[in-house]
Amino acid sequence: MHLKAGQPAPVFSLPDADMKTVDLASFAGKRCVVLFFYPKDGNPACTQEATDFSDLEEVFDRENCVLLGVSRDDCLTHAEFRDREGIGISLLSDPEAAVCKLYGVWQPKEVDGHKKFCVARSTFIIDKVGLIRHALYHVNYKGHAQEVLRLVKELNV
């Protein structure tokens, strides 16, 4: 199940690295949201993606857009990752993959001839009304934050 542009973004509440609850609905009517799902804290590609988004946080903020990263790592792992890498954006913990499933990013992958489920690197741009404007599945982390920023700027023209 893949979400598509024009659909309402599934609402959720998840804890961040400081164990504070972040509620997607709290941004409705106020800010757009870039919600990016990544497989694992500390993985080189995931680290690059998260730090790229974090480095652009001020620019996204000027576009009235908040950045939220989601993986299955727990809050403590997120806090260690954030502090070690100097990441300023919110990293949300979804250990049961409940939100990953809502967004269709919990997908089967074949590893060594065995099927296992994992998070497919994906990003959703959600407008102030709560509608998905872009649903980007299986993204390449290289240059991804810049590309997402370009799409956000197009929304706010």
C-alpha cells in the first residue's frame, strides 16, 4: 500500500529522542511537514540523510516547514545518534513500525534468500492542511534533502 499525493496524511503521535510526544496533528493549519523515514541510526547512508536535512533546518524553517525523521530505533538510540552527529531536527521512535505501516514504508526485502521486513527510505511532504503533496518511496539519500527543499519551495511559491 503506497500513499499518494492528495491523500490526507495519516495522523500519529510518536516520542522523540527526549521522550516528548510529537503529534502530527499539532502542525495542522500552522506549518508544512517533511516526514522522512530511514532504516537505522548510525548507518552511513542514514547518517548522511539525517545530517543533510539537519544542515538545512534553518532554510526549511524559513519556508514554514518542520522536519521529522522516523525510524524504529528507540528514544535513547536516537538521543545518542543526535548528539554524536550534531543533528538538530526531531527524530521520532516507531519501534513497533506502526507509523511505518501507516505510511506504507514497512516493506519486504530479500536478504540472503530470506524475506524480511524493513523500513524503505521514503519521504512525505505534507502541507498545512494535512494533505500529502509528495510521496517519495525508495529514495536515494544523496542530494535528497536539497531535492525535498526544492519541492517545499515550489509549494510555498
